[in-house]
Amino acid sequence: MDLFVLVELAKLGNDCVDALQAHDDTTGSLEALNAAELKLKDILNSPSVDAACRKIDDLAEKKELDSALVLMLSKAWSAAKGTDITKSEVNDYSIQQAHMCLSFYTL
């Protein structure tokens, strides 16, 4: 196997381990989950996708975009993606835009 491929696989493995550790740390903290839930509700109550992205930007600037919130946002997007509510192009587009906004911070 090519050395470059092996190095990339090792990096991917390390990223997976880091993500699992963040998941375990986050789900083990009830306080972190409660705080993330409040932030998520605030984001979801935004009048538009742009307003939601601005809220995410503000949280990132304040260093409040933590792993618990990212985990909840990712799960919410994944769950909403397959529902009848998101079948229309407008809703699907809005969800994709919100996910792209969030993805910027999780790279």
C-alpha cells in the first residue's frame, strides 16, 4: 500500500478516536448537555437560516461552540434530513445551508 495512503488512514483513525473521545466526554456531562440544549433551542427558534448561522458565528466567536452543541446540531440535522417535513426543496435547502454553516466550524 502507498505510504501516502497509510499516512492518511492513520490521520483518519486519529480523527475518529478524537471524535469518539469528545462524544464520550460530552455525553458524560449532564451540565454540558443541558447548556447545549438551551443553545440548540435558541438556534432552532431563529427566524431564518441566516439568523441561525449568525447565532452559530456568535457562539464560535465567544468560544461557546462546544462539542456538546456540535453533537446535538449534527444529530438534529441527521434526524430531520429523512423526515416528511424536509421533503420539500425549500426546507431541504434551508437544512443544507444550516449544516454548511455548522460544518465550517467542525473542520
